Amino acid sequence: MRTPLFDSHLAAGGRIVDFAGWEMPVQYSGILDEHKTVREAAGVFDISHMGEFFVSGPACAGWLDSLLTNNATALATGHAHYSLMLNERGGVIDDLIVYRLDAEEFLLVVNAAKIDEDAAWMKSRLAEGVTFENRSADFGALAVQGPRSGEIFEKLFGRSMPHERNRVLEIGDGFIVTTGYTGEKGFEWIMPAAEATSSWERTLAAGAKPCGLGARDTLRLEMCYPLNGSDLSPDHSPLEAGLGFFVDFSKPSFIGKEALLTQKAAGPARRLVALKVVEKSPPIRPHYPVFLDGVQVAETTSGALSPSLGCGIAMAYLPAAASKPGQEIEIEVRGKKFRACVHKKPLYQKDP
Amino acid sequence: MNVPDNLRYAESHEWILVEGDTGTVGITEHAQAELTDIVFAEPPAVGKSFKAGDVAAVVESVKAASDIYSPVSGEIIARNDALEQTPALLNTDPFGEGWIFKIRLADPAELSALKDPASYKAQIGE
């Protein structure tokens, strides 16, 4: 599949790879350069492959509350929050951003690889007074990220970017939320598919540099933002993944709540930790074995060479007893073990 | 893309410079451009022996690890230690300071199985 920006990526020198069935740019000028651009200036990512669901009707907030972990009823109009959709075992089906557009209307932005599965799951649980529409094909989307994204916002929309994170704005036929997946200031902009190319061009003209999935991955991993399918899975709960903040146990019920309560009472057996290699090593990659006292206890779920830190970084589900910051472990690369430590999240923090 | 005339080439994008019974091996400019930012290199240890086509080294970009094959059989007599500190030499000077290892040729006749500059150029569409 291709996003409306496929030709724009080729024109910008994008190197195209397969991502969950989508032909997406992994890089343009180079991952290191694009990473640095987002940390120091501003980059723009095509996120048109992500899914957009519209949920409306008098019962829609309560219905979302029964399917998602965060509290949609308590979300104010014009705001957005991160939430998770779980199976009955408390495992993660998907993580998503929920926008409240109106008292009785929400926009859900879900992972590209999960659009069909999420839509099927939600439609099969539809309730009275709720309308669900999967309009993923109708929209393009851009993520503008970096310390200079405010300037770009002003050039694009003739107004200043809200300072507050997770603010939702409706501009024209599009939707904007001040959020992102890089740890930098910025916004995500969803627009009708027919406006994607002009929006992309205007964003480049405003000073953002095209950035691909490669930099998106190193940026988010430095922040320890999980990637569904790698760090999140139907076999791991948000409590194990360290996402308990986004689970509202005060809600009367939601799918997965019972399983989470059981897990919470006993304490999760494993925790998703951030790992930092403390000696010179090759880049860490997903599925590298992790050793504790010489015994393999896990494998990395994500890994990279951190462009900002200049060392190997990773995440892995370690036994809870070995999940405290400072815990020493080893990561094996091609038969050789490299010393690493559990690190407080995020792995990267900007100087204040 | 630069394809020097004095080298021979493997289909897997290594080059070899032969001087007497010694071959110096690296990756081509085309290969480094395909691999993009190289952030790690592991040249082989001196004294190791390889057959033509064996994996002799690994280079890694941010996104992927790539095996480097020895174009000929023989024993490693030198490795480029500078690559460990500055793997980007593979990008900036692939035919010069970015060399990976030197190998004592076990069988110089193997060189005839490698590509001359013209056929390598054809392979990469130059």
C-alpha cells in the first residue's frame, strides 16, 4: 500500500522500505542527520499510514471507556490522550491516541499494522447509541517534530502553536494535536487525503526537513516510547510495559480490567525496562539475547545505536526482581556479550 | 559512482587491491551509499583464515547489520583498527582509509573469478 505522499517521498530522495505492508520512506538524507534535525531543528514525518476512526453518538464516551484503558468520559473536548485497547487477558491489542472533538464525537488514531484488527474488534462490540467509522483511507497525516516546530506551525496556520501538549485544534477540514513520538515539541496534523501533498509541500517550505521511519524509531526509542508489535504485544499487559499511568482502574469496567487487577495484586512478573550498554558495542537490535548472571532471561524487544547518546540502547521485559535502574545485565551480539544497565526512562533527556 | 580501474570486485560489493601475494579488501562506494551511515565495523582478527565467500567482517548502519565476504581465500595479515574508532571512514573514503583487512592470497587463480571494473560498473548500472 502507498500513502498519498509516495511520489513526494521519491521526489525528496526517500529510500522506500516495507512497513506493515506500506511502502514507506526509511530515510532521506540519512538516519543520523534526520535524528539530529528533529533534536535540534524540525523534521516532518509522513504518518498517513496510521488509521483514523471516528466514534460518535450519545453513548460513545461510555462505549470507549468499556474498550479502552484510559478515561474517555473525563477527557475534555479539545484535548487528546494516550490509551490502550486490551484483550480479556489484559494483553495489548493496540495503543492509540484518542481525540475528543466534541461531547459526542471522538477521533482515534491507531497503528497502521492494526487498522483492520482494531476495526474488527471494535465493530463486533458496537453498542446502542454509538456510530463507528473507519475512515483511514480518507486522510493523510504529518508529524512535525522538533524545537522549531512552533515556527512551522505559525507559518502554516498563521497562529501560535499551543504550549500545552495534547491540545486538539480543528483547522479547515483537518485535525491537529500537539503531540508526537520523538520527545520534542511538535504536532500531528491529519488532513483530507487530497490535501496531503500540498500540506507536505507547505510544511517543507516552512522549514521542516523530511524524516523517515529510521529516525522515527531511534527518536522514540531514546524516549522509551513503546512500539506496538515490538515492545507491546497481546501477551504483555500495560502494567508490565510500565504504562499503568494510562489505565484508569476507577472505571467500573473495561476489557482486560479483571486480568490487570489480578496482575496488580501480585505485582507483574516482568517489566519492560530501558537498557543502556556501558561499553563499546555494535548497535543493539530487536531479539538479541539478554543475560542476567550468565543465564538468558529475555530478548530485546527494540534496540538501536542511540544517535544522541552514542551508545547501544534497547528495551526488554526483565524479571521484576531485576528491573531496577542500575541492574547490570549483558546483551549478546553475534555470540559476544556486552555489559549493559537498566536505566531510568527515558534514556535521553534534553539539557534543561 | 567511483569504480577505480586498479581493483577487482566481488558481486557482493567488496573490492580487492592486489600487490604481490597480498590483497587489501574493502567495500565499494556503491555499497557504502546503499548501507548509508555506517556506525560500527568489526574487521577480522589477524591470523584468521577464510575461504573465498566466507563472512570475514561485519559493518552496521543505524538500521541493519551487513556481512562482508572475503573475495579470496587466505590468511588475514592486517586489519584496519581505525574503523573501530571511526567506522564512518567506510562512508567517507571507502577505497582508501576505509579499507577493512589485508589477506595473504592462498590461491591467486581465484582472482579471475572476480569482476573487472567494467563488469562491476555494469552490475551497479553505471
